[in-house]
Amino acid sequence: MTRFRTILLAEDDEADVMMTERALRANGLLNDVVVARDGVEALDYLRRRGAWEGRSGGLPGLLLLDIKMPRMSGLEVLREIRADPVLKVLPVVMLTSSRESPDVRTAYELGANAYVVKPVDFDEFTSAVGQIGAFWAMVNQPPDEGDDDDSAGRGFAVFETR
């Protein structure tokens, strides 16, 4: 089993949080997983504000971002991330139950690296999360935090599970 950079999971549903963490462990990904319960908390973590003001470390290796969250939606979070010169290189995978075409289109227009619809079946979910983790935690090479290249860290991936 291998340990990689922190994964930030922005998810308000406790059952989905537990299932995602279990799926990551089942695939041998021992990343530290930080959970933000809504979009505001996710941005606070990324910008080291509020409860996260004193946290150490840089950007997480990956943000798994739900769309439908309280206070600020995942799409609003993504919009803010891509507009921020420091955060824009962060790999963002939408991990959501929404199959709605406008959500998919908007997520990619805003700069999502991948859009994964949460499978209902746990085995399928575990497989999908394993593919996400394997690519973003093991294969993808993130830029250094000071890198100004707009394309850095912006590989695109599509995962289809049914």
C-alpha cells in the first residue's frame, strides 16, 4: 500500500464519505483524506481560512467534489478554484450523483478534470474510486505550487461506470 498527497473530499452525505474512504482503502490508497462538509468549508481548507488557518502543507493532490452541497455548490467551488491563480492547478474530479447534462457540461466548461457519476453498487463505486485514485494519486504529475503554466495539472479523464 502506498501513501500519497492529501485528498480533499467535499461531500455532505456521511454515507458517501464513509463509502469513499472505504473504497480508497480497498484500492490500497492510504492518502490522508480531509473531509469538507460543504463548499464553503472546502474553500476555507484550500485557502487556509477559519478552522483551517493553521494547517500545514500545500495543496492537496486531488479534490473529489460533490455538486449538490449546502451553502455553496460544487460548481460554485470549481468556479472559484479555477479563477484563483494559486488554486487553478488543483486537479478536481467531480464525484456526484448528478447525471444531468447541464451539470456535466458546466463542470467541464469550468475546468473539471473528470466527472464521475457515483455508482449505486458498492463494488462499482469501489472500482470507480480506485481508477480515480490510481490515476490522480499515482500516474498524474502535478505541477510545483509556484508553477504559472495554465495547463499544468489539467489532464482530462472520463470514467464511465454503469
